[in-house]
Amino acid sequence: MCLRPKDPQWNQALDDNVASQGPQGLSLRLGGMRVKSAIYAADRGRFTRSRSRLVSRLSEAGIEDERVLEAMGTVPRHTLIPEVLWGEAYKDQALPIGEGQTISAPGIVARMTQALALTGDERVLEIGTGSGYQAAVLSGLVASVVSVERIPQLAHEARKNLDTLQVTNVTIHEGDGTCGWPSSGPYDRILVTAGGPELPEPVLLQLKVGGALVGPFGPRDAQQLLRVVRQDQKRFSQQTLGACNFVDLIGEHGWAA
Ligand code: SAM
């Protein structure tokens, strides 16, 4: 069962996290620098040109946020997928990562990251860790990321992958992300990386006023990428960013397993 707003622990969980937010900028910058040096060690330049061509294609396709383009050019996507697929890593396509799940295509990762309009200080909730790629991209752009994955094996692999890249500002939890992760909230931004039938209310309620959620919602054959902004305690505004195609968001406030 999700922790709900009327449960006594709800406000306590949110308050504790507001109170415990410290200066996060240092860990952001350290996180980003460490990612770069760890990548250099893991990559030895083998895919540098492929990544820079990917960045050019993303830019031509309308990604304008320089920080997002830099992050996309930095994270070694090939290290987050099975080695037999490394040759495909920098094409704009989703790829299998096991357990019937996929790593999202770089184009949609860049679009969704740009739609979050990040400035660097944010605490972000990601629902659907998968390979850890989106979390790695976010790690260099924000203060901290809390990422929730329902499949334990994927959560475990993603943690290993991010440790290899020395990403220190991403926390991964196993669980049903349709309930959000209230004990670490509220969040400045929320990114949902699996497609749900509708916006999950408990997740929306973990968004700070002024914060934004981006994710795919709607019927399976007609998913739309939505951007939702919390206007005040009760009101949310919604913008449609276009059609998309994601694997199912499965859980109490998503599709049935
Ligand atoms: N962000 C991932 C990446 O960069 O590799 C891609 C995510 S993949 C398209 C969607 C992920 O959402 C899958 O790993 C799936 O298991 C996960 N998922 C689906 N429903 C979920 C839920 N209720 N809570 C947490 N994760 C969920």
C-alpha cells in the first residue's frame, strides 16, 4: 500500500526531508567531475566520436539546452547495456536490458531531461531506473536523484553500473514507484520513465509547489508525453509534449502486472 497524505507518517516524511536538505551544489559538481574521469578510464576514447555524433544529431533534432547536450555527450551509454549491443549504443533507439525492459532511446532521454528545465540545485525523483542511464544523465545536472525500480535485478545492476561510473548522488530503491518515494520527498522535479494509464496521484503530491513532472501517460496505443507543473497545494497545470511509446508503468497506480 502507498503511504497516503492522510497517514500520520506522510507529513513527517516530507518535513524530515525538507529539514535535512543541505548545500547540495558541491556534491553535484563532484558527481559530474567524477563521472567524467570514470568515463575516461572506462571508455579510453573508444566511443568518444560516436557520442559526439549523437550530440550533433540531438542538437539538429531540437535539443537546445547546452547542459543537457553536454551530459548526453558525457555519459557512456554503452557501459549500461549488454556488451553484445555496444555497437548499437549511440544510435537513437531503445535497447533490451533484460527482464523484458529497455534502456530508453537517447533522443527521448534528452527531450525529457530538457523538459525538466533543470538549473543544477534540484532534488529529482525518477520512477523506472532501468539501466541507470537516465539517472546517470541527471546526476551531472542536479543536486541529487532518488530513483525507484520495481524489478530487483535491474535495480541491483543499475547500482553496480553507477558505482562503476563513480556516480555518488543517485540513490536507487526497489519498490513500486507509482507510490513515489515519500520518505525522500518532496521533489523539485519528477521524471516517470514508464508509461502509465494516468498520472499517479501519490506521485503528484510529492512534487513541490512550482515543481514539474514529466512522463508518458494515456492508453497503451496512444501515450502522450506530459509536463505537469504544480501551481499551488491543489492546482496543477498540464502541457502535452507529443506522442511517445514506453514500456508499462506497473503498480498500484499504474497498469496491473
Ligand atoms: N530510465 C531507464 C533507463 O534510463 O534505462 C529506462 C526505463 S525503462 C523504459 C522503464 C523502467 O520502469 C523499467 O525498468 C521497469 O521495470 C520500470 N517500472 C515499471 N513500473 C514501475 C514502477 N511501478 N515502479 C518502478 N519502476 C517501474
